[in-house]
Amino acid sequence: MSSGYRGDLTVRVLGAIIFLIGIGLLGFLFYLAYGFFKLNSEQALDLVFTGNPKLDPPAMKVGLHFGWAVLKIAAMFVMAIAGSLLSQKGINLYFSAVKGSTVNVMPHVNASPPNG
């Protein structure tokens, strides 16, 4: 067994592990998002509304809790980007270690001018 093949196998396994970690992060994110978005407004804002203006929380407290909810959504957005980038890098690492395979996005174009 040559050392080049062993290195390729190690990189392929590492790429697969990184890909699976990224998919796991995305799955965890979907679990968190599902739990957050199935809450009603009182549970999501962690406030109790009675319908009585004297007993309901003041507007400043509602705004503060709403800001935290928006921050949670922004954090989920960043987690989604991070998980997808990690998955992409893992799959790129895996396929870059496969022997003999080249990925051509565009067909090869001859750079020399045509004979006229």
C-alpha cells in the first residue's frame, strides 16, 4: 500500500466526517427552529398578556423581549450558513481526495486562436 493512497483515504474519511458534522449541525438547527416557531407569541416572548392594560407588561418590556426573539432568529440564520458551509467544505474535501476524478465546471476551451 503506497503512502499516497493512505493519505487519500485519510482525507476522504476526514471529509466525510466534516460533512456529517455539518449535516448534524443543520439537523440540530432545524430542531431548534421547529421548537421556536411552534411557540405562540406569549411563549416566544416569555410574557403573559391578560387583556387588561393595567396588568399587561409595558411596551418597553415587550420591545426588549421582541428584540431577543429577533436576535435568536438571526443566530439561527448564522448557524444555517455555518452548517451549510461546513458541509460544503467536507464534501469538497472528500471528492478532492478521490483519485483520478476531476470536476470541470466549464468545458476546456483551447486558448490558441483559430487557424484562418
